[in-house]
Amino acid sequence: MTNNDIFKKLRVAHKLRDDDIVKILELVDFRISKSELNAMFRNEDHPKYMECGDQVLRNFLNGLIIHLRGPMPKKKDVNNPK
């Protein structure tokens, strides 16, 4: 299974549109255009097909966690309690 397959399955499972995916990636300061996204969701034999790299998938997964759970709470400093 390729990164593109995983990305497609997550998109369908979470019922995400292109706008949603762009916003999720922006949560982790990763910018991508809608045309780049569409290229990743095309069939492999399409001339405009683009392979989804590890960095894109990793950032999407990290952004999806923030999208679903919210931002990670700040840890208290053990050496400097307030």
C-alpha cells in the first residue's frame, strides 16, 4: 500500500474535502495547494499523477491528530512550579 492509498483512505474515512485537508496541513505549518492535492488523488496512470511523499503524509497525520483532539496541552515545568 502506497502513501497515496493511505492518504485516499483517510480522506474518505474522515469525509474530508480539499479545503479541509489544506486547513489540517496548515495546523502544522505545512502549505500545499489544491492542485497538488488533486494530483496525489489521481490514478497512477494519469499524466498529472504525483506521488505522496513521506513528509506530506507525516504532516497530514500530525495535523489530523490536532484537528481531532485539539492542540497538545502545555506541560508544567517541574523545576519551576507556579
